[in-house]
Amino acid sequence: MKLLFLVFVFVLFTNFLKAEINVNKCDSLTKRTDKINCLTKLKAKAIKENSKEKTKIIQNKLSKFHNRLGEGVEKTEEGIANTGKKIGQGAAKAEKNIQDGAKKTYIYIKNIFKRDKTE
């Protein structure tokens, strides 16, 4: 009887220790840092429980989240590159205008000195 009671208590005790992981717990979070933090903690719990299925599900969610972040970063980088090109083109135009202005000024001054010599 004691053995049966001990087995019953042991089974109850182990069931309470083994917490079920709610894989969808982090889906409602909107802040990126909180979501990543929550998913990594869930993954650690799943690894502790040796639950390969839940670990794969959580890892897939992390991968999808990182891919979404990567797409946003790529778009931002493309925008920065395009802005850099526009600035570079504007700088080239400005430099050309400065050179043209300097050339015109040089020719103007040169012509003034030629007039002074001929007079």
C-alpha cells in the first residue's frame, strides 16, 4: 500500500514539475525586443524538457521573425544607397558648376588684363 501511495505521489509530483510550454505565448507581443526575448526563453524551456517538436516550432518562429527583420534592414540599406547615389550625383553637378564658374572667372580676368595691356 505504501509503495502504491509513493508511486502515486511521485507521478503527481513529476507532472507538476513538468510545465507545458505554450508555443503561442509570444505571438501577442508587439515590441520586437520583448518578442525575441520571450521566444528565446521558450526555446530554452523546450530544450530543458527535451521536446524536439516544440523546439523546432519555436525555432521556426524565431527564423521567420529574423527574416522579417532582415527584409526591413535590406530595404533601409537600399534606401541609404539610393540616397548616397543622389547625393553623389548632386555633388558631381555642384563640382562641375564650381569648375565652370572658376573657368569663366579666369577667362574674364584674363580678358581684363589683355584689355589693360592693349590700351
